[in-house]
Amino acid sequence: MSKRDFYEVLGVSKDASQEEIKKAYRKLARQYHPDVNKAADAESKFKEAKEAYDVLSDDQRKAQYDRFGHVDPNQGMGGGGAQDFGGFGDLFDMFFGGAGGGRRNPNAPQRGNDLQYTMTIEFKEAIFGKKMDIQIPRTENCETCHGSGAKPGTKPETCGVCHGSGQQEVVQNTAFGRIVNRRVCSACQGQGQIVKDKCSTCHGAGKVKKQRKINLNIPAGVDDGAQLRVSGEGESGTRGGPPGDLYVVLRVKPHDFFEREGDDIYCEVPLTFVQAALGDEIEIPTLTEKVKLKIPAGTQTDTYFRLKGKGVPRLRGYGQGDQHVKVVVVTPTSLNEDQKELLREFSRTSGEHTHEQNQSIFERMKKAFLGD
């Protein structure tokens, strides 16, 4: 099968700059690298892109290719079948600053894993904050062997298969060239060391499970779903590496009376018919105390009143939110005959005509649904 045009492979024009050629190749290499793409044709596409880049990134070889194309035997294709399309780790080194897959030193210090812990707190604990101790299960370095996994007085030995690299190289000669694949060492499982005399406490793992007490400071004003980061309280690092971090996710219990929206607090209080009609002064509970609220005469149900500064302390800033009080007029349900007569008298003297008013309401509703 004939080879595709190298410019077509990289998706660039013949007058593309070296920077454009390099950018196009890096994009394809990331996409089709066999370590990250397990598709059946990924390896062949990766090698095709690398071959095109090897030629077009070299000014002399590019000039030869532009003149002769694929047919010239001296176009400089890197030695034909002897070219090494392996070295996948080298590409990861180029892309990720030397931290890439194949060349990582298994004996280098490694940072510990981060942990996540979800806990439930009371409504007012979220409002005002709280200092508390929590117990976190986590993996720590074994105190007996100090994380080495070896019996005290002994130490791990360098793996004789990978010689401490943690990887094995498998070389394959194919029609496309020599391919070098690097895999995790089967003898040491990528550790680069083998523990022959294992620690009796951790059984060679170098780690043990423990319950760790953490002092947690919940700041005032946190809300449901807030995440607190506790630096250095994750799992222990390996070979002297730093520990990970602990992330505490907060779940806030609902309150029986208050509801929260951001930094504001909402509540609902009942009013009698008389209080709503004549006005009154009532006591309202807030997050910290009871305050007086003046209800003006003629207040309607579902009216809101604002208590400024009686809400939640602002988590990032000064001051507090507000409290919003919704009043609901409660209709009496157990009237004796004298009370009913008083209400009828009130209706007559106030000029209310209940039946006529209801008729008017029904007429307006009928027009709204059926039109004029």
C-alpha cells in the first residue's frame, strides 16, 4: 500500500512553518500514542505521524521530500527498516516535562493520595462555625519498618529483572521498523525493589490502616456542599514524599423553622385575623435572639418583612445577610355561634356583600378562560 503524503498526514500545507509542523505533530502524537489510545489502528497512525514529522522537521530531508517524494531511494527516511519507532517514553518526556510514563523513576519520592471525607453538621454550626475533632481512616507509613516494607535490620534489594528501573523493555522487529515497548516489571510490579524479609507489622506493604484524629475548624457562614481543605492530612507519601491533603465535604441538616438562601434567612410566622386587620407588635425569633416586629394594620397574608443584618455571616467579606419574615393570616376554624354572628355583623356594617363579590370573581375567571 502506498504511503500517504506527509503533509496530508500532519494536516498542514507545503508552506507551513516549522512551528506549525511541530504543533500538528504534537497534536497527533497525543491523540494516537499507544500508551493512551487503545484503538487497533492507533499505533500505525502514531508511527505514520512520527515518520512524517521526522522528515518535515529536518530542513534537508524536507527539501529532498519536496523534490522527490516517496519514490527517491535517497530521500533520507532515517535508515528504512532500521528506524526506531519506539521510545514512547521520550515523547511523554517532551510533552509533560520529563514526568512522562516510561521514564519515571520508581524509587523517587512520591506524594501521598488525597482523601475526601463527608460529614453532616447542624444548621447553626454552619451559620456560626465550630471547632471539632473528627476521626479519619487513612493509610500511613508503617512505624515498624518506616515505610520500607522490610523487616527491621534488613532493607529492600534492587530488582534483578529491571535493575531498579521498574520497567521491562520488549523489543520487536517489524516490517515498519524496530519497536521498543516498555512495560511494568512483572517481578517487582514497578517498584524497582524486592522485599525478601518482610516486616511483620505491615507484611511488606510499608503501609498500615489507622484512625487519625483531625482538628477541624469550620468557618462561620459555610453552606451545604462546602469543601474544606486540610493541608497535609491525606495519606502518607512514599520514600520520603510529602503527604496528600484531606478534603472535608459538609452536608448541612435542614432547620425546623429557618430556611437559608445564600446569606439570607427566611421564616414564616402566623397572624390572626385580628392582628392582620388591626396591626400588632409580635416577637420574631432570629438566629441569635428574639426581636420585635411591628405589623401595620391591614397587613395581607404572604407579606414579607425584612430584618436587616439578621442573616448569615458572610463567608468572604464583612457583615451579615438579612432575615425575611413572611406572615400568613390564619383563618379561624372553630367559631362558636356568638363569634359567627359578630363576623356577620362586621360584614354587614363594613358594606361587604359576600355573595355578590363571589359572583364578580367567578365572572372575571370565566372571561379569563373563555374570552369576552
